Amino acid sequence: MRILVTNDDGIYSPGLAALARVATQFGEVKLVAPDVEQSSMSHAITATRPLSYRSSPVNFPGVEAYRVNGTPSDCVALGSHLWATTDLVLSGINLGYNLGNQLWHSGTLAAAKQAVLLGMRGFAFSTTVENGEPDYPIIEKYIFDVLTLLKDETSMRLININLPRNPTGIEWTNQSVRQYDARIIPGMDPKGRKLYWYDFIPLEPAEEGTDRWAVERSLVSVTPLRLDLTDNARLNELRTQILV
Ligand code: MN
């Protein structure tokens, strides 16, 4: 299996190195990641200037690694162009969860989405940094287990995985969509001028069976996703009506 590993935290993220370490146990790995952090860039592509890449051997002994002057989606598009027989794209490990409605903003997930759009499979991995740096050996063991579980399940093309600090198991979940928990938080710069942060604050307890619910219970959350946003229930109702 030929695996392209990318992320949105940038080529120097320790999360990327950790994911690459696991990936090498499943196939031939190439690393193509943004040269600077691209978190919350979602599925942005670079269309108004050219893309380029440079070799980036730091931290990845034995694995070809390249840094790109673009977004996570650019990295997948360019990487799979240069390495045309890529089977699978792994994105992450993002340092910070990608849960619920945060998926709309996630660059980590967008790289996996780009893979699916281009005919490959895409898995996004995220973990928490709320209480400090992740314990990589523990997280890597669970990523190994998840990849073992998913690698032959080819009917699932796009998968979002979140890993709590010390997992006790793995759970299939759905995306928590009941609330949107992002808010603008006002602040001030040293000269007293107003500044604003876009931040996420959970407002309500998570619904049972969702991604947020799982990580709160120290379970690795595995959510199969799809790209079709059509509201089929509503569409079927509408199709029973006669349009004049
Ligand atoms: Mn990120």
C-alpha cells in the first residue's frame, strides 16, 4: 500500500512524525505537508499563485518528506500528482480535537476529503493537547489498531478519528451536530485596542454515541463520513410535491 501522510499543523509538527511512524508499518510512505501551520483552513486551495515543494528530511529518517507552500488540500493534490499511485491519505495527527461542527473548519479533515475527491481513501486523525503534549507511544498504538481495523474496509472512504489522552477502547460514532459551539471572545492588545479570538466552548453535554461523547469517555472515536451534503429526507418529501 502506498500511503501519503499530511497534516494542517505543518511539516515540523511532532504529530505528523508520529503518524508517519505508524504508517510505515502498513506500507510505503511519503510525507507531503504544508511548510507553515494551516490549521482551520478547511478545504482551501491555492489558485492565485503557483505551488512548489522542497525536500524536508528533518525528523523523518528513511521516509521521503516534502514541504509545500500551500494548504493541506494542496498537499494532497500535489502529492498524489507526483506520486500517482497513492492508495491512502492519512492526515494528522492534529494537535487538537476535530469534533462535531469543528469539522467544517478542519484542515486536517479537508486533506482527507481532498483524497476522496481524487479517488483515494482519506483518514483524519486528531488528539487533544488540553493537558499537555500527547503521550505519543500510547496514541500510536491506538492508531495502529484503528488502521488495522479500517485498512481492508474499502467501503468506507472518508473517516474521522479522534484520540483521547489515555484511550480505553475504540467506538464507532456519529458527528455531533446539535450545536455550534464557536464564539468570538473579545480581548485587548498591549495598547488597549480591541482584539477578538474565534474560540470553541462546549455549551451542552454531548449526545450519546457521538464523537464528543466518545472522547469524553476516553474512547477513540471513529466516524465514517460522506461528501454528499444533500438532505435526502427533505428531498424525498419535496419530490412528492408537484412543481408548477
Ligand atoms: Mn491543526
